[in-house]
Amino acid sequence: MAWVYILQSTRDDRFYIGSTSNLTQRLRHHLGGFTPTTKKFGKVKLVFSQEYPNLKEARYIEKKLKHLKRKDYIEKIVRDGKIRMGA
């Protein structure tokens, strides 16, 4: 199994989108400041995660979301609790 997840900065509400096959371990890295990309976000919180059958599919969805670059769409995903985009 794999996940697409969204973190949000508690400092300025910016979002970070990622994918992983081990969500617990990946969150530990983000929260511990071991991930350079989110380290500059300050404190982050997990605001969304969605499970996928495999990492290939999760990475595909992650890439599509990152290319959208639309905060309103990301906010809608968090609010609805569901990514409504096919792989």
C-alpha cells in the first residue's frame, strides 16, 4: 500500500504534497526536521492522507497535484477528505 499526503505549515498555511509507502516513518522525518523541503516550513501538521494500491499510482497522483499549483484545489481536497482525480 502507499499514500498521498498533505502537510500544512502552522506558520503560514503553505501546503506540502508527498507520497510514500510508509506514512508513519515519513511523517517522523517531516516532524523531526529531517526533510529539507519541509524544514523551512517550520512546524507542519498532517491535514490529509489517502491510500493507494501501490507507490507508482500514489506518485502519479502526487505529481498531478503538484503540477496544479492551486491552493484552492488543495484546500478543497483537505476539506472534502478525498482526491477526486483518477490515476
